[in-house]
Amino acid sequence: MDTVNATSVSAELVALATRAREASLVLQDTGHEVRVAALRAMARAIREQAGTILRENELDCETARKQGLGQSLYKRLALDGDKIEQMAIGLESVTGLPDPVGVLQEEIELDQGLILDKVSCPLGVIAIVFESRPDVVPQVIGLSVKSSNAVIFKGGSEALHSNRVLFQILEQAGIAAGLPDGFAGMVESRDDVKALLKLDDYIDLIIPRGSNALVRSIMDSTRIPVLGHADGICTMYVDKDADLQMAVRLVHDAKAQYPAVCNAIENLLVHRQVAGTVLPRILEDLRGASVEIRGDSTVCALLPDALPADEADWDTEYNDLILSVRVVESLDEATAFINAHGSGHSDAIVTGSDEAARRFVRRVDSSSVMVNASTRFADGYRYGKGAEIGISTNKTHARGPVGLEGLVIYKYILRGSGQCVADYTGAHARSYTHRRIL
Amino acid sequence: MDTVNATSVSAELVALATRAREASLVLQDTGHEVRVAALRAMARAIREQAGTILRENELDCETARKQGLGQSLYKRLALDGDKIEQMAIGLESVTGLPDPVGVLQEEIELDQGLILDKVSCPLGVIAIVFESRPDVVPQVIGLSVKSSNAVIFKGGSEALHSNRVLFQILEQAGIAAGLPDGFAGMVESRDDVKALLKLDDYIDLIIPRGSNALVRSIMDSTRIPVLGHADGICTMYVDKDADLQMAVRLVHDAKAQYPAVCNAIENLLVHRQVAGTVLPRILEDLRGASVEIRGDSTVCALLPDALPADEADWDTEYNDLILSVRVVESLDEATAFINAHGSGHSDAIVTGSDEAARRFVRRVDSSSVMVNASTRFADGYRYGKGAEIGISTNKTHARGPVGLEGLVIYKYILRGSGQCVADYTGAHARSYTHRRIL
């Protein structure tokens, strides 16, 4: 088993990364039918060994109870028969998605008989660093195998036994079904993570899933591209032409339906022309949901129970029932505020004006921009991706909720019959046709 | 003019980067017709002020002659009327390419009346660090404006006067034609480059164009995504089913037609079955082109005038008339060699076997893979992109010869009529339709 212990030396980690890289090269040439069969075998293995998984998970849960792990973390850690069945179903559902590898994206004739294809291919080796939730293991193995990538895991220590047994079961099932040795690897110590971050010759992408602090520390200490988001500072702007009723509902959904997540809003902006009518209604509604309001001076003047916001509030992700509220003079002030204080995740406008919506959509530089809809929709499942590996606020490669498309890149394949560049230069140069075929 | 001198403090650089970021937000909402008009105005301005450009360029050339700048660098530095006309034509030709911004890439109905669009948009602010060639200034301003990005330049000190005057002319013409102040900025000192690399809150992509050392030092010292390639270690593999004649021609083209460039080959692999017949012919041809051969023991035994290659030779980019040659036992040994020693740039197979070609293409993990064609075709112009900002060996975002597509990303735009996530959860949840429209 490709598990490296905390005490192991770094040569062992390099060996694991080397196996992953070698496996990734074999995976480049592993057919979709083999990958699908492996995913089905993994789903079967998880069902068959549900008892073992639950036993190992109980070891983690016991430790968690002793150490007084927080309620919400404990809930994410603890498995039951239903959650295990969900893991199996998740693996099976990935099999139904179209093969993301080998897709012809463009085809161009450079000259007669000289054809250039742009074809999707896997990235290579992906490393994923996550906290607490053991269901990440089958989910990420599923996406990696589907996209022909090798993967290296580092899970949270709270879930060590659960992650380890899941990893073992999935690895064995995968290799038995024809995947190359090393297609998945696991490391267990924090030191290994630090070392992983240095292995830019072996690892093509790092996906951190967990707290903002985890994500930021990884982004700060590696040359490997990182796919993810540190902050989720989302804003909703209620325009002067907003439907009052709709604004109340959308603000409620975006703030209070599930405040702990990255696509919930932290800031609310309201156009001055409607502040007097809209704000009291919104805030009455939010008071019912126990949301604390931190407002600018106009907001505080309108609402006696609002607390004054300080400068830091506009840049804070509360992940809690707290909302910063500010009155703006114009749509442009709103978009400037969002571009300055937001994290480029998901931002919304509530407006009845098509022109205002268009301007907002063009001007807000975020991965998801909503018009008359909740920011909470920014999610791989809701966006219809079938599976999500994370939400990215990067400006390169993959942005927003990312599915399998974030795990592939492309290569150019040029097919000829002996063509030389020299034939296309100088006095009797042939010319390129550059005819787009696809 | 947004030029920061070597002596300026870093506050000035932050101010320049801030102007660039603000301009980039305006550019997000600047129509294609404005951008095209600006490019046309720039082409006109270059033609009108050709005399001024040549005068300033002569100052650089004079210094270069005094300092004994190498012949090839001097040739790239020196401008004439024809090169200036080419700059103007280059700017005009970009106007004819399709607008890369605002392209609807996907459209999906999440539910009736809740429509998700994936639309291309600019990256934001691009920084380009280059050496010696002043024609990079109009070329990169052209691509940036076309793709609605702001751009910050740092050119080589050898071309300071030329770059500065070109930048001034283009900036003025662009602003007069309606582009926002700050759409292009220029820094002039090495210290400014170091500082730029730290401005990851302002700059979305860095494109280094120049020596391997320049590219590597930039990649090593920034968190900003870097698009480019440090090495160009390309390999050609002559398979056992290769056409002898074709192999000779392709090796000649890939090595000797222009050895100083990144897509020329450094390594040649030959299948053992044909080594005895193919190698003498290839090497006879290369001798005629004064190519020095460094071979493994088999090669040296076959060819008395080959020098023995040492381990470092297989990983060396000569950029010169030197070729490392090795005999391999199989196609798989060839692909393993390329994946281990190549730089993921461009690699070729010469073979008459479709099956061998397919296997090679699948197994070689490089941005361009050639079958019976020269590696020298890996180039934005030859690939029909109209314009190239560089060749990338990155595995994320953009790979291979990169045109305008590398300067855009996408955003998701969700349009609804008040939909809340709460409507889609719980007992009476609505379900998603997830109907693909585009």
C-alpha cells in the first residue's frame, strides 16, 4: 500500500510521487472502458466492505468524541450505512459522464495532408489535501480515475483510520480492475504535505479542500498550480429597480439558508433610492433568522438595532449569521465595491432592469455572477456538472465550480507525411491553408 | 505616461499596478468596436511616427554597437522602415480575428427560467517581461487590447529608447481612441520586475519571453501564474517502420534548419532494428550541415566521428548545431526517454505504422506531438492562430503555442427571476432540469 508514515524519510515520498508520475503516463493510454470498469469495481468493493469501513470509522469517531470535536465536524466525520451507499452511488454516477479525455477540441488543416488536432488529455498527477470528511476519498478517486489522472491524498488526522481503509479498498479494487500500480497514493503526516508542495516536477495540480487557513497556507508555499479558493466573500446588490419581495427572499436565501458555506453572502449593498423602503423589510426578515446586522452610518440611522460596521467588516467572511450592509449611490459604486472587497467567488444583483443587469454582469470580475438568483447556486452539482472537485477563484485554467473539465488540459497532435518547415520558407515557399475543420 | 524609472519608489509601482487593475475593470466592459478602432489608430500612429521610432532605435543601436552586442541580438534590436510597417500590419491583422471576449461557451438550463451561461472574459492584468526585440511592444499591446486585458511591460535595457517611444505612441493612440487610462504601463528597471512579481493582487498572468534563465528566474520567484517555457528540449524518434528518406529530411529540418529556437530538436532516438541503415544516412546528411554528434556507445561504434555523450547531454538544450543521438530497443523506451528527458514542448515520431503513431501520441506527455512532421511547426503562426503570445509548457490553463485563447478565462452568469436554493431542498424540493442548451 502506498502509505507513507509520519516518520518516513523524504526518499519514500519521492518514490511515491515517482510511482504516481509513472502511473499517470500509463493512465494517459488507459481506455475509458478500463477506467469505467475500475470505478464499478470500486463501488462494489465499498459495498462489500461496508462493515470494515464502519469499524475503522468508529475508531476515528471514538477519538473525536474523547477530544470533543465540534458538532459540525463530527457530523462530517461520522459514517453510516447510508453514507457508504452514497459513496458507491457517487462512484457509479461518475461512470455515466462523458469521457473527458481524448475529446477533439479543434482540428485545422495547416496544408494539404498536414492536420493539426487539439485533443483533451489528463493533467498528470493531482494532489488533494483535505480535512475531516472521509467521503472525499472515493469522490476524488472517482474524478481522478475518470479523467485518467493519478492522485495523491492527504486527509485530516481526525479521519485517519477511515481514510486509510477507504483508500486501501479503492486502491486494491482499482489495481485488480487494471489500473496501474501507483494510480493513487496516500500520505499521512503534515511534514509530507510540506514536502509534497515542493514536488513540482511530479505534481501538476494541488487541490486544497478545507479551511481558508489551509488553502491560503498551501497557496503561499508552492510553485505547483493550486485550484481552489481561500475566501468566499460574496455580495448581493439590491438595485433601485429591484422587486422588493424578490430582494427580501433572495437576501434571506443567500445569507440565512446555510451561512457556513463559501457561497453565502457576507455583504449586502442597497441603492440609496430604495434603501428607505427595502432595508427595513429585509432586516425585519433577517431579524427573524437571528442575523446580526453591521451597517454603515445610513443603515444604522435607518435601523436602530444595527451595529456600526468597521472597515474590516467589508472584507470579512463571517461564515455565520452576520451581514454587513451598506448603502451605495449607484450601480457602478456597487460593482467597484465588489471588485475591491469581494473574493471573486459569487456576487448577485437584484434588479428589474435589463440594462442594469447587463452592466453588472460585465463589470463584476467574479467567477459567478447572478441576476435575480441566489449566490448559493454556485455549486458543481447545482450547475449540472455531475461532480465537483472544488470551486476556484483562480483567473487561469478553471474558474468557478469545477468538474472534470478542471482535471484535463489538451495536447496538439500534428500529423503529416514528411513535411518540413523549410518547405514553407524562402523563395519557393508553400503556403499554409489554415483551413478550420473543427 | 505610465513609465516608472529605475529610481522610483515602490509606491509608484503600486500606483501603476492599481491603474492597470482599474483599467482592466473598465476594459471588461469595453466593446469590440472600441478595441478595434484603438488598434487601427495605433497602426496609423506607428506609420506616422516611423521617423521618431527609427531615431530612438538608432540610440539603442549605437549603444549596442559600442558595447559589442552579439550579431543575432543586434539584428533583433535594429529596426528599419520595413520592420515598422510590419508592426503596423501586425496590429491591423489582429483586428480581423474574432473577438475572444463575450463568447458563449456553454449554456445550461438549471430549471425553467434559471439559465446558466459560461461566457469568455479577459484575465485582467497581464505583465510581460521580454528581452531585446522592440517589436514585442506593439505585438503584445495588440493582443492585450484585442482581449480586453490591461498590460504592464518590462523590456530589455538594450532596447530602452525603442521600447519607450513605441510604448508612448501606442499608449497615446489608444487613449485617444477611447481606451481607459492605465490600459498599458511600462516599467524600466530590474528592481521593478522583482517588485512586479510580488503584486499578485494586481497581476493575473506573467508572460516571460527571453532566455531560459530569465524565464526560470521568474517562475521561481512569483505566486502569479506564469505562461511560458524555460526549456525547449525536443526529441525526434525514428521508428523501425520509418521511411528512410523521410527520416533524413525531418531530422535535418528539425535540427539544422534553425537550431537556435526552442522547437528545434536536441535529441534523436533511433530504433535498434533500423539503426544500422538509418543512422549513417542521417549523420552523413547532418555532417553536411556541420552538426556535431554526441552518441551513446552503439552510435559511437557505428560512427567513428561521433563524440561520446555523457548523462548531461540528454537533458541539454544546445540551441546550436549539436545533436545527442541514442539507440532504443522499442517505441516504449523512446516515449519513456522523452517523458523523462524532454521538456514537454514538442516531440516527433517518424513511422509508417499507424499503430506506432497512435501509441506514441497517447504516451508522450508533451504540448505538441508530431507524426511524420517536423517539430519546427510548433509555432502560433504556423498553427494558424494569427498571433502568438508565447509557447507554454504548463500543464494548466494554456499549453503549446498560445494565441488570444490564453489571455481569456470565463465567468458563469446565472439569470433567474428570484430563485432561491431553499426551493430546491427539503420535502417539497423542485428538481433541476439541467438541460444543455449549448
